[in-house]
Amino acid sequence: MSAKSPARQSRRAAASRRRVVDSDDDMEMDMGDDVSQGNASETAHEDEQEEAEYTPAPARSRRHTKSAMSDTPATPQTASRTRHDHVADGSVMEEATSPTKPKRRSAKTARTVRKNRISTSVASETEASILPTSQQSASPTSQRLKHAAPLSDITETAVNDQTPRAQIRPPSSQVQKVDINTTTLEKPMDIVVLCAEKNTRVQHVEKEKNALEDKKDKALAFIRDENELATKQSALYQIYTNECTDNVTVTQEAVQQLQQQLDEELEKHKGNQEDIKRLQKQHNTTSKEYERMSESTQSILKEMAKLDKDTVKHAEKKKFLANKAKKLAKTAEDSRFGISGANTQATQAEDDINRNAQSIAELETEMHREEAQLTQIRESLKGKTQGISDEIAAKQKTLEPWKAKVNEKQSSISVAKSELEILRERGNAGANAVQDIENKIASFYETREAKVMEYKECKRERKAVEGSVQEAQAEVDHLVSQEPALRSKLSGARQKADEARASLAATQTQGNVLTGLMRLKESGRIDGFHGRLGNLGAIDARFDVAISTACPSLDNLVVDSVEVGQQCIEYLRKNDLGRANFILLDRLPQRDLSVIQTPENVPRLYDLVKSKHDRYRPAFYSVLQNTLVAKDLEQANRIAYGAKRWRVVTLDGQLIDKSGTMSGGGTRVAKGAMSSKVVADVTKDQVVKLEVDRDTLEETFGQFQQRMQQLEARLRQLQDRVPELETQAQKLRLEVESLDRNIADAEKRVEELKSESQPSQSDNKRVAELEKTIRTLEKETEKLQSETAGIEEEIRSLQDKIMEVGGVQLRTQKAKVDGLKEQIDHRMEEMSNAEINKAKADKQKSKHEKAFNEAQSELEKVTADAEKVEDDIKEQTKNTAGFRKEAEEAQEALESKKEELEALKTELDTQTTILNETRGIEIEMRNKLEENQKIMAENQKRLRYWQEKLTKLIFQNIGDDGEELEPLPMAQYTKDELEDMSKDELKASIALLEESTSQAVELSVLAEYRRRVSEHSSRMSDLNEALTGRDSAKKRLDDLRRMRLEGFMEGFSTISMRLKEMYQMITMGGNAELELVDSLDPFSEGILFSVMPPKKSWKNISNLSGGEKTLSSLALVFALHHYKPTPLYVMDEIDAALDFRNVSIVASYIKERTKNAQFIVISLRNNMFELAARLVGVYKVNHMTKSVTIENKDYIQAAAA
């Protein structure tokens, strides 16, 4: 094949590779909502590329023109035209959107394109080798030619890459640039032709060499079979050797280990025995100390209990004395009232006596008067009644001694009865007191019985409470041991559910595209789709805002290869699901992903990402690269604008590109692009299940906590109840003892009262005498009355006769006298009763005075006893405080010693158990040691046999061309390789190889073949030298591209800053900015020209009015002029859409710029041309054009001055 054919193929390959939009590894594929429109757009793009293959560089650059600045030197004339063309056209970015008509692309469209781009790296489908198709796999060098880029591709790429899509360059500049570069590529084109010629010679020699291939192959096959046989045998022998070696090694290690363990066990025996003796001695000493401390503590506790008992006794005694004092005070008070009552009664009786005496005297006087009158009446009737009266007088005279005797007897009876009543009352008072105390004793017994029952119930309840405390404590301990595991399980369930929910939410928010592709993956219809890039890694939550701001490409989808990406695109197009960006893992270059040195040691964003799998790390690097993370904007500025430019993002989302452009920040920041944990893709059902599991565990844990709280509360109540019951039981016991004392005292008092209230012998005798006297006197009185009854009856009969004689007057008077006599008798009886009452009151007074004095004396004694008890209580409390502290310290020391003793006992038991176990282990180890020594000797014998067999094997070292090389030792396989081999398969292979090598083969053909190979090697060496030259040219191209990027970014930064200043100056307050659509590759997506007119929001230049477009374009022209001035500028009616103020501002600025450049301005505005140094007027006369030139002398003179 001629040299032109490879060159043509290389040009076609270069044209195909120009479809690769940028050097990163993102495969951009735009999916339009309208399928037909999307197809048309793709067809238009493909037509452009196909046309670009056969179109000269200037024509192609015109098709892709975007008004932008040039990053290569240009002549003043072309630069002027460039700037003028840019000012005339207000658009910033243009893109062909149909096969026939170019269409502008606004900044908004550019952003959309950037978000939906897919890098269509299809070099594998379009690359072609410069070799013929039939010989493409002839040799490794030919393969190298196939996969390496042809030089024609390099040269044409060098031409076309001067006008990438991201640049804004006028056509004229592009033409000039292409002409310049193509003249420098004539010599590299000769290198390509030379490479093709050398390749033809290599193919000719290779053809002759191939004719000997069959014979050579048979000879080599025979040798290879023998070598393979030796190799298989070597492998088999090595397996046997390795097995024997492993066995020997294992047994040696086992023997050494067993011997070492045996020595250690023997040493342990010695150490354990010493430790046991030491622990036993220490345990005995500590046990004795514990017993001594226990006895001392028990003694202290007993003494403390005794003191507590005495304290309670004193308290009870104090209570008893208080009650006794209260009763004595009441007794004294009652006695005081009794004395007062007796005095009152005596006084009243005295008053009654005096009153009755006076009344008797008055009645006697009146009676004497009435008797005198009665006597007068009787005197008047004396003649009639004299005999009767004398008879009555005689009888009365006879009756008088008898009456005197009767009155005497009645008086004696009254006195005796009064004395008898006093003696009986004295005896009844003692009996009543005894009865009262006996009733009180019965009450004491009832109370004691109730207290004893209550005491027994308290002891029983205390025992039950202590048992409940132990049960509750055991249950609480069990729950406490379960809580960490249950809490950990709940925490894990919550974390899984939250992460699954977050992952599902993130997946759902990505719309139908990811959902559809995930469904396609789950159904098994596509293999190699991995999902959204942001979901394939995780980053700490602190860097969420930073990575979301710095890397919008995290929404790209990751696939294995171009084929998988095309399947995904076809699925999206077929189902009209939308657009997606894909990253091809197999097309990502191999890069050094190790940690780099950064300014101020700030972290690199890529190093902070935790990838789900290492194969995704190149994908993360392709979108993040060396972006750094700073704490704040101040640190970001220091790092970004240092000696070396860096791309830096702050934690709050402010981004500084290498170009110096700052973006991000504000009130609404980007976040949520990557989770803080690596989670797998989950479905809704899985999320629901995880949440159900979480809710179940939460409910279980809630019930668990509630149960635990209830148990702890109950345990606290029970623990508090125990001392309460102890105190209550002790109090009840003391109350029972106090009741016993009270009962004993009451019974003693009963005995005393009985002895005191028992009548004396004299009193009994006197009572008997009085009773006898009263009976005697009553009999005598009755006898006297019976003896005088007849006389009294006769007297009454005689008096009745007198009354009959005297008539009414006598009767009346007699009735008066009798009435007075009865009154006197009644008064006499009352006076007698008053005297008796007085006597009684005097006796009661004496009795109460005695009781009062006794109560006062007893009260004074009880008060003194109470004061003494109070002093005793204070003294005992003072003594008990220190003693109680001593008891507590003794208990604490005892508990500490008990713990120490238990620890020693546990350690002693452990050491004893270990000693017993080690003795058994020692015997077992000795048996194993002997067994392993026998196995080791047997394996050493087998090892020597297989090593001898292995040394007899020979490997014939013959190259692929039949050349005899230096003998090589047999291949030595690693242990892992030998483990992967099968002895049965090796034995079968050895049997087959021995059969195939039994027939002889001619080996002389190898010498002839070696000569042909030597010639082929010589030709190939020449070809490789040519290819080396071509590779050097490729490297130079890469260097030029790098230099282009650095130069472009330097100019872009300067022009961007000057543009902002120019626009602010022209508009007096506005703002303008040039932005890179893709800061990582400025030539892939172009430049955005955004403008914010005064008092307006940011807009794309295509959305501005005519005047605003003019001002924006002029600002860019002035910025370009500042960056690289041009001697001559021509401006055609740039002020047509401006008002007079803006015209004046622009004119003044142009006037200042004329110091180092010449401006030719076509204008109809006087504000513009009045500031010109020279005016050329163009006008029409008689349908003919004429011009006139005017010198502005004022301006020229002012400039000269």
C-alpha cells in the first residue's frame, strides 16, 4: 500500500478524534425532550465534523466562530478587524443547531449544554493504522503503530486546536493562524512518509519469515512440549517438595512451639506454685485481719446498738415522765378545783345554818305570838273547855319526858348516820381509784397486744421486702447488662433506616433518568451501569457545601464503557426520559492519585472523598482534580493567588478558579450532592422494611426503658422501705417494753391503792358500832313512839273536842300555830343538814388539800427526773456522734478488707485452677512433641527424594525465532501458584506430553528461521527510530497545548479584570464579567459574557437592549485594547443606540486612548465627533459622494499644550 493511503486514514482518524470535546473523561451525550429535534441536532453536529475532515482550517474556523478574544499573536490589522467585528456583533456564544443554518447560543443555552454534555470518545471505533488491514497484527511494533495517533492527526489537531469551541475568535485571525501553522508542519509530514516506507520493508522481510513459520512452529512445538513436560514434572515435583517442606516447616514450628510452650508451662508451674504459696500466705494474713476487724466492728456495732437502745429508752422515759407530769398537773388542778368547791360548799352550808337559825327565831317569835292569841281564845273558852284543857295539859305533861327521850334518840341517830356515811365514802373512794387503774391496765394490755401483732407484721414485711430487693436488684442488673446491646442494635437500625431514606430521597430527586436506568439495571437488561457519581462515594458532612459547589458533575452517571453508555442513551431516547451525562470508566487515563503537597497543608477535595470502590477513584479525580478546600475566604485568597494558581473552594461554598474568577456564596448554597456515608442503592420496599424494623426496635427499647425505670423506682422504694421498717420495728419493740413497764407500775399502784383504801380495823369497828347504835336507837325510838302513841292519840282526841267547842276561830288559830311549828321543824331539819354538809365540806377540803400537796410534790419530783433524763439524752447524743462515726469507719474498713479478701480468694482459686490445667497440658504437650518429631523425620526423607528428582530436569531455552539461548533453570513457582495447581491434572498432562514427545521432529529449520528473524529485527529497529521521532513531535504538541492554556488564562484574567473596570467606568456603576463555562477546560465550552447594568440584575449579553449591548461590547474592546493595543481602530456608528451621556463618556475615553493608538470613528453624534482631532464629512451632491476634512485646531492645540 502506498504512503498516501495511511496518511488519508490518519486524517480520517484525526477527524473522528476531533469529536472528543475535551481532554477529560466525561462522555457528553445530550438527550433532547423532543426526539426528532435531538436527532436533527446530532445530525448537524456530525455533518459539521464530517465536513471538517475535508474543509481547510479557515473554513472550519468560520463555521465555529464565536466572538471571543484571541490567545495567539496577531498583526495590528487583523487585531483591529477582530475587535471591530466583535463590537459589531453583540452575541457572546454561537453554535450550529441545525444542519443548514448557524444559530446563536445564549449564556443560558451554554450552561444547559455544559450540564448536558457527554464526551463521545469513540477513538476506538475510528482509529486506523497506517499498515494494511491484513497486516495490522503482524508484530508488536505494528500494534504500536495501530494504537498510536498518526502524525497527520497530530498536525491537523495542532491546526484545529488553535480554534477550539470555547474560544471567541474572528475568522480573519483564524485564517492567518492556520496559514502560519501549516507552513511549520511540512517537515513532520516527511517523517510520516518515511515511517510508511520503513514499514513496507519490514513487511516484506516479515513475509519471507512467515514462510518458515510452519516448520519452525513444529520444531518449536516439539521443544515446547518437552519443556512443558519438564515444566509440568517440575511443578509436580515442586508441589511434592513444597508439601514436604511445608510439612517439615509446620512440624518444626510445631515442635519448637510445643517445646517453647512446654518450657513456658514448666516455668509457669514454678511461678504458679510460688504465686499460690504467696497468695495463700497473704490470704491467711488478710483473713486473720478480717476476723479481727470483724470482731472489733461487731463489738462497736453491739455497743452502738446498746447506745441506740439506751437512747430509745431515754426517749420513752422522757415521754413517760411527760405524760406523768401532765397527769399530776391535772390532778393538782382537780384538787385545786375540789378545794375551791369545798370552800364554796362550806360557806354555803354556814349561810344556810345562819339563815335557818334566823328563820327559826322569827318563826318562834311568831309562834309565841300566835300561841298567845291561841291562849286568849282558849281562855275565852276556858269555862267550856277547862276540863278538857286540864286533861290535855296533864297528858302533855305526862308526854313531855317521852318526847324528850324521842328527840334525844333521833338526834343521836342523825349524828351516827352522818359519821357512818363519811366512813363509807372513804372506803368507796379507794375502790373507785382501784377500779380506774384496773380499767387502765386492761387498756394497756389491749394496746400491747396490738403493738406485738404490729411488731410481728413489721418483721415479716421487712423479710419480704429484703427478698423483693434482691429479686429487683437481680432483674435490674440483668436489664442493665442487656441495655448496651439493645441500644447498639437500635442505633444501627436508626442509622440504616436514615441512610436508606436519604439515599432513596437523593435517588428520587434525580428525576426519571436515574430512576429509569436503575430500573433497567435491576431488571438485568444492562450490565456495567453504576449509578450517580455522587452516590458512589461519601464525604464528611463538613465538606458537603464545598463539594456540592465545586463539583456539579457529581450528578453525572458512571458506566463501564462506551457501549454501556450508548445502551443507556438509546433507552433514554426510546422512553423520552430526558438527558444525562455519563462518565466512561474504561476511557479514564491512568493518573497518579497519591497525596500531593498543598499550600498551608489544606486538604485536597479529592482526598476527602471515601469511594465505594477503588475503581471509581479515577472518576472522582476527573471531576475534582486538584481542587483544594479552605476554611474561609481569606485563606482561599492566599492559596488561590499564590506563586502557583490553585482552584480553591471554602467550607461555605465560595469558589475561586485558577483564572481568578470567584463564584458561589450567597444566602442559598449548594449542598446535598454527596452523602456523609457510603450507602448502597435501595428500593422503597427496602426503606419501608428498615423503617418498620427501626420502629419495632424503638417500641421495644421504649418498653425496655419503661420497665427498667419502673424496676429502678420500685427498687428505690423497697430500699427506702427497709430502714423505715427497721426503725418502725425498733420503735414498736420499745413501745411494747414501755407498755410492759406501765402495766407493772399500774399493777403496783393497784396494790398500793388497795392497801391504802382498805379500811382500818378501828374504822371497821367504828362502822359496826355505829350501825349497831343506829339500830338500837331506832328500836328504842320506835318503842318510845309506840309507848306514847296512845297518849298522843288521846291528846289529839281531846284537842279535836276543844276544836269542836272553840269553833272555826280556834281551829284556824290552832292551824296557824301548827303550821308555824312545822316550819320551825323544817328549818331545824335544814339547819341540821347544813351542819352535816359543812362537816362534809371540811372533810373534802382536807382531802383535796392533801391530794394537791401530794400532786405538787410528785410533780416537782417528776420535773426533776425529766430534766435529768433530758441531760442524759444530750450527753448520750454527744457521746454517740463520735462513736457512730467510728462505727461507720469501722464498717467501711471491714468492707474494704472483705473485698481485698475476696479478690485474693478469687486470684488464689484462679491460680490453682491454672496450675491444675497446666499440669494436664504438660502431659499432652509431651505426647504431641514426640508425635511431631516422628512426622518431621519422615517428611525430611521424602523431601530429599523429590529434590533429587527435581535437579535432573532440563529446560531447553529456545526463543520464538528458534534461537538457542543460555540454558535457564526450571521455573520456580511461588507457594500461592503451587496451591492453585492440581496434582491430578498435572499427572494427566504429563502422561499426554510423554506420549506426544515420543515421535522425533526435524530441528534444523530453526537456524534458517533465526537468520530471517535477525534481518526482520534490523528492519524493525529502523522503523522504531522513525516512530520515536514521531512520538517526539506528539510530545511537542502536548507542550504547545499546555503553553496555550497558560497564555490564554493569563490573558483572560487580565482582560476580565479590565472589562469590569471599563464597564463600571462607562456605565458609572454597572458590572460585567467574563466567566469560563468549564473552568477545568476553558476550550471545551467557551466563555460567558454576563452583564449587570446599573440598578438591574445580571443578564446575558444576548438579553440586553441595543444600547446596553453597545456599551458591553465597547467595554470588551477597551479591555482588549488595554491587554494588547492595536495602532488602528475603525468603529462604525458605535454610538447609534447610546444616549448623549454615554456618548460623551465613550468619546472622552476614546480621546484619552489616542495617545498610543489611532481611532477612526464613523458617527452622526456631535458629542462624539466634536472631540475628534480631525473630522472627515461624507455627503452627497448630485448623486455623487463627496467628503470634506476639518481640523479641530482647539483639540490639536490643547493636545500640543
